[in-house]
Amino acid sequence: MTFGMKTKNSKELFKKSKEHIAGGVNSPVRAFKSVGGTPIFFRKSRDCYLYDEDGNKYIDFVGSWGPMVLGHSNKQIIDAIKKQATRAISFGAPTKNELEIAKIIKNYFPSMEKIRMVNSGTEATMSCIRLARGYTKKNKIIKFIGCYHGHVDSLLVKAGSGLATLGIPDSPGIPEELSKLTITIPYNDKEALIAAFKKYGKEVAAVIIEPIAGNMGFIEPEITFLEKINQLSREYGSLVIYDEVMTGFRVARGGAQELYKFKPDLTALGKIVGGGLPVGVYGGKREIMDKIAPDGPIYQAGTLSGNPIAVSAGAALLKQLKDKSIYKDLEKNGKLFLELLAEVADKNNIPLSYNIKGGMFGFFFSRGLPKNFEEVNNSDLDLFSRFFQGMLQEKIYLPPSAFESCFLSTKHSKEILMKAAKSADKVFKSI
Ligand code: HOZ
């Protein structure tokens, strides 16, 4: 598609990458498969802008899928990385840096009484599942259709994000014996949840949920649905795991659990905790976390876990999120953009629904806001692809999938957002 725009270098790089990297990319959504065209190869980023290998400059609504809350190339984060890199890169041994970030995370997420650093969100959710199974001595997991919790075997069943984008319901390579232990039910479906607990409750180690789903677009939960999860889990002795890899430090400083005032037993956090470097964290109730080795028998380990550079970068970002008013401002600006977007969509007879919390939002080409994966699937996905391509021509970089969420930074000024809405108007007229 990308006609009119210079993409020669990206095209060549993608062609070459395909010879050496599986699918030419290191994560499937990046391949632009569902939206068409060639993935853009980026070279530089500043504030809310991305610069590609062909010299194009884009307004970015991906923000590295979350971490760039304060915009790209934040000075304090860069300084922290430089400072730590000159001191030491990695020890595979404890450091003061880990203690510092642990205290900040606990302060922002009071439900995480003890934490463990890992290297990605996938590792964090995977470790939560093992811990929940080991702690409860039960094996089954309840997850919700369209929620994505990383590429963990037990959780890669009817998942969102890349699987939804590519239309892969269940990945080959996962033994049936294992996927049988995962019970999947629709998001926001209390009746299905009650039925699942009635049938399997005694065997359920945990319910894992994105307390605001970000991997099937942006879907808010009904509060009564979250309450039901808590109530049934308590009743049956199952744990509640919140996967806040996308929502943590994003919808509010303390994630969706701060917004809804719920305290899950375990929480998984990811990318944002590293300020853009590869980091994950899991944590929760002290008595559960004490079951992890070396204090307990449930094993989990990693040489690069708590890597000094990654945690320094993370701490530099998290310290700057101290003032919660950042989130009010992000949401205010985001709402302004989405209102304008809806206005121009309406003007062009295009149905559009949207939702936002803090610095994370989603929009769908549908009359009403979808409540679950099926409803997202029923939105106009083809229109999304055309809109994506049109916006790319306008040098606006959206997530290359209708099943992902968008991210704002404090560097997205009102002027920049108004410019993006104007571009959307132009695109709506042409598609
Ligand atoms: N699945 C990731 C976001 N939900 C996207 C990963 C990537 O391509 O970087």
C-alpha cells in the first residue's frame, strides 16, 4: 500500500530480514500481516515521534506498547542507563538497584507485598501460573477469550494480540494434555464464570485476567464481573491473578487494581517496569510469594533477572510517575483526541466507538463498545486495516492490528493530537 510515501529502505530491510529472521520480525504483530503492506523499520525516536529508515517522521500511538509514558528517549532514563552501564552491565548477583525498584513497585502496587523481577511479561505470567499451581496444589486455570498473557503454553489458548491478529485460535506445539487444563470463557460473562466454577471449581488453581483487556483492543470489565471473580475464587480456594503487563503504570499509576480498588493475590507486570528495557515482575501476597525458591519449593530463576541496567532504567521512569496527576492529563488529552476522532468519523458516516483510561485507549469501527472478543471480531476489521494504512500515509503510527491498544505519552500535546484527528478526517474521506 504505502504509495506516495518513501518506504524503499524499509522494504529492502524487510526482504533481507525475512531471509534471516523467522517471518522477518521478532514478534508477529510487527509484520503488518493483517493490515497489509511492509513493516516500517525504525531508526530513532524522540518524544511522541518515530523516525524510520527512509527519513519519515511519524506521530506514535504505540509507545513501544506501553513503556513510553513520558515519551521516547526520556532524558532521565537515558542518563540512568549510561550511568549504570559505565559502572557494571551484569553480575548475576544481587544489587542495590533491585531493592530500590522493588520498593517503588510495592509503593505503587500495595497488593504486591513481595516481588520477583524477571525479564518479560511472559515470564511474569508463567511464573504466576506455576506459583498458583504449586501453592493451591491444583492444576486448572481459568482464562478469558481474547486475553493475552504472553506466549506461555497454558495461556496460549484462545488468546488475543498476535494470535487474534493472525487468526490462530490455539497454537500448535502445545500438548492437548496441557491445554485441557485451561478453561476459557468469554470476557465479562458472569454466567459462564459461575458455570465454570460449578463444574471445575475444586480443580481451579487460579483465574488469570487482564483487568482491563488490552490485547483484543481496549475492553473495560464490568465491576460486577471482577467482583464475581473475587467471590468465586475465595469460595473455591483459587487465586486471582491480574495480568497488568499493559495496564500497570498506564491506566493509572497502580494499574487497573488501583482504579477498581481490588487486590489480586498475584500481579504480573512487564515492559513498562523497565522503562523500555526488557523487564517483567510478578508479586503478591507474602505468604504466597514465600513459596518461591529459595525460601520455598516452587522454582523460578534467571541470570539476567534484576539486571542492573534494566532496573535502573525502570526506576528512572517509575520515579517520574510519582505525581498521579500525569494520568488525569493523559486521559484529558486522549479524550479530546477521541472525541474529535468520533466527530470526524460520524461526519463521514463511519461507526466508531472508543474507550480510554489514563494513557491507554482503544477504538473500534462498531456502533457500540465491544464487551468481549466476539464483539471485537464483529467490528469492521477490514475498515481498521484501511484506516491504519491511510493514517500511515499521513505519518501516524497506530498499532498494526485491530486487536491491540493505543498508547499516549505526556509529549502528545493538544496540538499534535488535533493534527492527528485532522489526518483521520482526511483518511475517513478517502476510504
Ligand atoms: N503482543 C504485543 C502487544 N500486546 C506486541 C509485541 C510486539 O510486537 O512488540
